[in-house]
Amino acid sequence: MVELLSIEAIQGALQGYWRVSILDETPSTMNNLKSSETEPWDLVAAEFQSAGRGRLDRKFESPKNSGLLFSFYVETKKDQKYWGFIPLLIGKVVAATLNEFSGQTQFKTKWPNDVLVKDKKISGVLVETHKSGLIIGVGINISNQVDQLPVPTATSFFLETGELINRNILLAKILNRFREVFTTWESGGDFVNSYLASSATIGEEVEIYLPGDEKLSGRAIGVNQSGALILEGGEEVT
């Protein structure tokens, strides 16, 4: 049985200051943070989102209590030209934490905002600017059964490992790891190589869909400090 999200359980496992709110249902945890009163390290998690979305306004659907759906707000003194690397940081953190829980290394990042396992999507990330910072939204399929997945190319932690994990502990571990990585990155740490090591995209032929139905194709060979994907031939995609 999947446990309910609990402020007490999450806060008890967190390191550093976070202000945690939990909702039974909401259209979007990201929208809940779009307020002038939002402060750094405010976090909203929900058991169900009726209008969750990902990149290019694609829907992110997960039945009630089956996923880990959350958003949080951060601010950084880092030059804004580097903010495009933040989706890569949170994707790398999610993949690393899922690998830790599974005892495996099969969870990989897909540029710019997905986490895959065996080429199936288990998590999506969306980052938007707000006030003088960014709202980071994350959705992870945890206990979904096959008939609860929106598309055949999606999967869940349970389907891949046969295990039910404590979402409260998973969330706290993701947040603790992200804060450590984010602080190091903000201070000048270089995470390009560690991101490449976690990537299922690098070395592959890719098709990238951009706003306005524009599509780019090519072999992905790297990323830069701004989070752009570098294609063979030198073209950079943001």
C-alpha cells in the first residue's frame, strides 16, 4: 500500500530550511507557487494534479497517490545565461536518487527534462522563471500499473523494480541532493561531465521538437555550461 504524503515525514528527513505544503489535489503545483509571496525553498507537493504539464505544454498525467508530484522555488546569483543548466541538474539528481533506491544504474537523463529507464519515461521536469528566480516542477511515476500509464513509452518505479518505495523519503533525498548540487553549481562547480555520464542522449541520433513545430535532427555530442545540447557539426540547441 502506498503511504500518503506527510509534511512531518518529509520535514523530518530534510536538511536545511524548506517550507513544505501538501495538497490533496491541485491543477498544478507550479501554479501554486506563482505568487508574490513565494520565497526561496518553498515547496508544494500534491497527491493529484489535474493539469500537470511538461515541456511544450505536453500533459503529465498520474493517477491519485501513484506519483511524486512537486514544485519548489529557488533563487540564484548565478548569471541568467547559465540558468538553462538547472533542468539538467534536477534531472541528474532525480536519476541518481532513483538509482540509489533501486540499487541499479539504469535510470538515465534525457536532455533536457526527462528521466528514462530502459528507454521509457519515468519522470519529467519543467523549469520556469518567476520573480527573480525559478520554479522547478517534477513528476515521477512511482506505483503506477501498466493500465495507469498515459502512453506505452512510460513506466513507473514499481513496474521496473517490483518495489514500492516511501515517497516521503524519496522526496527528501531528492531535495537534499539537489540543494547540495545546486549550492556547488552556484559557487562555480562544473557538472557538465557528471551530467554527460548520466545521459541517455549523448552519442545518439536525436530529433528535437521546438516551439512552432520546428524540428532539428542530428547526433548529440555534448552539452555546454548554459545547458544547451551540442549537435555534431557544432549546432547548439536550447
